[in-house]
Amino acid sequence: MRSVIVKGLKKVYPLGSTEVHALRGIDLEIEKGEFFVLAGPSGSGKSTLLNIIGCLDHATEGRVWLEDMEVSRCSDAELNRIRLHHIGFIFQSFNLISVLNVYENIELPLLIRKDIKPKEKRERVSELIEKVGLTDQINQKPYELSGGQQQRVAIARALVTSPKIVLADEPTANLDSRTGIEIIDLMHEMNRQRGTTFIFSSHDQKVIDRASRVLHMADGMGRECAS
């Protein structure tokens, strides 16, 4: 089963009297449970593609399906629901809430999920805190954590809603080499255990080397190959 299908995707940004072609007709299929990487330098279009797959941006032209839903034709309300129920996000800057502790940051996406009972919410958060190795830091605020620990919180927060797809935008960019490897290993283990589809944008060779497949991007175009 395919998690993502992209057909003829184009994205054009107006810049004064000119146009910037961020994507130039991308075709892509990603199978359920893949560890997939969009690779390329800054400005290649990988983050734009990730944002469109994640329903954070709209394409100028083309169609996108997530888990058999054609999201390219959805309303903003429908896109909000899809993001809430089907997609988890991991950002390079972690995007943690500074006044919340580890438990509260991970719990945050569940607070607006009325379909999950409080007991199950507590169980999900506690399980993920243990899995990402932060039991001893459960009451600490982000500023009391290392970069690697903050990214572990971000990973747990992305997974706490049990999404079908996790999107990670340069997740190792702000980490040292050793910590980056630990974070990749953790995400790979979560991918293996849960069968969740992981899609990365990255130029980090450590991430690329662990991918099941890679789409190499340059100038808004992609060339797919095995990692």
C-alpha cells in the first residue's frame, strides 16, 4: 500500500515581477512503512515538497494523495483534520514550548484530540517518554535539555498521535555528529517497530545512508534511486 503519491507537482512563488520555480513537475510514490529521504542542497525544493506532502502548503499544479486521500483537493478544514489525525512533524529547530516540561510538550498534540480518552493519552505519553529514553527528564523544561534530548522530545511528540506518516525537516541539522547518529537510530527503530512511514528532507549523508530509497533533488527536479 502506498502512503504517498505525488503526480506532476509544481510550485511557483512570485518574486516581484519574476517567478521562482521551486518544484518543476515532481512524480513520486512512497510505500507504507518506508524510511524515505528527499536529499539535496539548500534551495533544491526538498522542504517545499515536504511541506506540500504535509498539507502545510499548496501546490501551484499537480495532485497529492496521502493514504488514498487526495489532499490536493481538500478544503482548509479537511487539511487541518488530516494533519491532526494522520501526520506527525519533526523540525530541525525542535519547536518545543519553553514553559512546558517534557511530558507536557509530548502531550500537546493530544489536547485537541477529543476522540482519545484521558487514560489512553497518559499511557501514550508515558510509553513514548520511556521509548525515547527521557524518563529521568520528564519534569524538565527544554532549556534544561541537550540538543539531542530536545530532538527526542520532538520525536515523541510527533509519534504520540499514532500518525500514519512522520515528516522530518533536516532533523539532524542542529546536532553534533554523534548525537545525530543516535537520533537517526532512534527514528529508524520507531519506523521498524510501528511501521510508520518516515519522510525526511536532508543533506546529511548519515540520514541518506539509512534510507530505504532516496529522491535526489536539484533545481526543483528529482531523480529517484536506492540509497
